[in-house]
Amino acid sequence: MGDHGIVIPPDSLIQLPDIRKLLSEGRLKEAEELAAPAFTGIPAIRPKKKIDPF
């Protein structure tokens, strides 16, 4: 599959064990608060392509 222009923050996987632990303890709100910023994709910045009509 191709590049969809979304970048996941590189330190996201560091948060995963803590998120899993919170989930297993039933602490869903805390897990959500930790996961939201860690796993929200960031749009990649791409230069606009110049289209040549000829």
C-alpha cells in the first residue's frame, strides 16, 4: 500500500505498555487520555505538485 500522508509520532510505542496496563485494570478514561496524543496521526507535510497542463 502507498503512503497515505499520516505520520504516527515515533515515541508512540513507548506508551503502549502503560496503555495496556491501564486497560487491563479497567481504567479506561486514563488509558484513553494517554492513547489519544500518542496515537493520533499527524498529517505529513508534502510539497504541492505543480501540474503542467501541456
